[in-house]
Amino acid sequence: MLILHGWPSSSEKWVAVGELLSSHGIKVIVPDLPGFGKSQEPLQAWNTDGYIEWVREFCDKVEDLKNEFYLAGHSFGGSLAAKFAVKYNQRVKILFLISAACIRESTFSKKLYYKISKIIKLFSFLPYYDFFRKACYKFIIKKSDYPYVKGIMKETYLKVVSEDLSHRLLFIKNPTVIIWGDKDDSTPIADAHFINSKIKDSKLIVLPDRKHSLQLEAPELLVRSIIENI
């Protein structure tokens, strides 16, 4: 099983899940995506297509991933897994979308946040601008990871979050299991139901009283949901 982690995250956050899956006889591979964990940043800003091709090249180099394999993706990694399944569907045995950030529609709140970010930049001349900017994102915009990324990853982040996969979900033909926490405040449960409605014959598993980072807060439940559907 290849697992693609979210943003901001790394392979280290999936150790518990990996060990539990291994105890069920599943060989687990969790790479640090470029720009995360111990991996190097890409030389230029990437969009999701850049990451998809990196995943494909990675799979070509790993013997256990050269043929068909289980693919799981969480949050940002879920959007990559979904897009990978569309482009390289013959390589994916079962697709597991875990709190997947596939829906990034333009909404009134997002437009408002964009305008707020523009206003914040007007104060860049202030001595404590960086502190002020992070405080604004934390207490006003709240859900953005943007103020915490640096260098080329800032532009990469903007490219990634600008892509909505709603229209591509119909093209996923692989057996798909969608796993979500009903208290998720990063990728709302409504997204899970939407994805479920778009992917033919997909299965939705909702974990009660769980939030976004299922791999950390409920690794046993997450693994059970995966094992029961393999």
C-alpha cells in the first residue's frame, strides 16, 4: 500500500498506521513528498500535476509498486491519490480517500479571505509585520497553512489549493473507499458525501466524533476501516 500524506505533514505522522497495517500483512510505503519531511523542495513551484508525476516516477523505481497496488491519500495527499487514480487507473487496486481535499470550490468566504490577505500585505512596512500577518491568519482566516510555508513552497501551496477536482471525480473507475470523521473542520463531511455521490459504487465510512487527522487521533479505527475493505 502506498500512502500519500497531507499538507503540512510527513511520513513520520503515519508510523502508527503503518505498523498496524503491517501487522495485518500489508507492506506499507509512505514517502515524504517533495517539500515535506526530509525530502528536498522542488526546484520550482509545483501544481498537483507535478506531484502526480513525481509519484508515478517513485512507483516506477519501487519494485512493489511497479504493478497494481493499494493507494491511500489523506487531505492534500487524498487529492493527489484521486488524480493519480484518474490518470493511472490501471495501477490502483483499491483507492482509499481519507479526509481528502478534493473540493476547493470558489466561495464567498474564500474570496473574502483573499481580500483580507491583500489588505494584510499593505502593512508589510511595519517592524513586526511577520508576527502581525501570522496573527491575522490564525485568528481571522484560521484554516490557512499559507503563513507557515516558506520559499518555493508558498507558490506551490497557492497552486495546489487553487485546483478543484470536483469535475474529475466522475472519471475514477477504481473501487473506492472514502473514510471521514464527522467532526472534520478542515474538509467538511459534506465533501465526503459529495465525493461519494460522484464516484460510482464508492463506499463511504464515517467515523463518529473524529476530526481531520485520523492517522493521529484514531489510527486503530482507520486501519480497521481499511482492512475490512481489502
